[in-house]
Amino acid sequence: MKTMKKLILTIALLPLSALASVTAVSEGGFSVQHQIETVASPDQVYAAMQRINEWWNPEHSWSGNADNLYFEARVRGCFCERLPDNGGVEHLHIIYLAPGKEVHLDGALGPLQGMAANGRMIWKIDATESGSEVTFTYHVTGFMEGGFAGLAPVVDGVISEQLNRLGQLLSGPAE
């Protein structure tokens, strides 16, 4: 839990320009969206997405260890995390799966789980002439005293970071 509090503080201190992809915000929710382009094919992107422990930042997990993260690529499958003493957490679960094209997930990431909030995350892969365009969109709804305006940029920063880390994995090791 201390890791999650540090995460919120760290992201809140990021420059505003790094948090510019909040697409909508209201008292009842918000949406964020990020895109990257890669030379990887849609099938390569989809395969890498499933290896979530290789690209999701462990600082944005409950255990602080990316090896505890796993992704079950099936409807009702889980983006989950193993915790000590046979514990665990479901971050998101799959409600729509089109391999190599699109994945829809429901759930509340991180500190959103302790709030009256829920989210729909969409991972979309579009083929391009040179590889793929990958888009992460996260729509969050619910109730938060004072509204979501302060939280939206924090979540935006987390989503942006994860997609960029996926992009780094897809680009391979630096030479």
C-alpha cells in the first residue's frame, strides 16, 4: 500500500505536459487515451501484451514485483497479481477479446479499487504499413468526493507510462 501512495505522489509531481492525454473529465468520471506506433506486427503486439510482467512497471503493483503479475488471454480472464500468503488481486478482467486486434477489460486499477469507481480499459491494435498503432483508452466512472479532476492526470500518467514501456519491449534491446 505504501508503494501506491508513493506512486500517486510521484505522478502528481510530473510536469503537466506529460499528462496531456486526459480526453474528458467530470464529477462522475474521466477518460484518458494514449497511442504509440511500433514496427511490430499486430500479432507480435498482442503476444507482448500477454507478457504483462515484462512491461508493466512493478511500482504500479501491490507487491512491487512484476513477476507476480499475469494475464489470462480469454474472456473472463484476469490481469491479476499474486500476493504473499496466498493472497491476490484482480486489477482487470477481460470482457471482449479479439486476438491481435482489441481487448476490453473491466476493473479499477490501484487506488481506484478503494473508491466507488470502476473502469473500462480498451487495448486496440491497428495494422499500419510499417507495423502497428497501439491505443490504450481507460474510462473511469463512479463517485469521488470533490470529483475526478485531481485524479485524472495521475491515472493518465500511469497509463501513458505502461504503454510506453510496452513500446520499449516491442522495440527490443537498445544497441
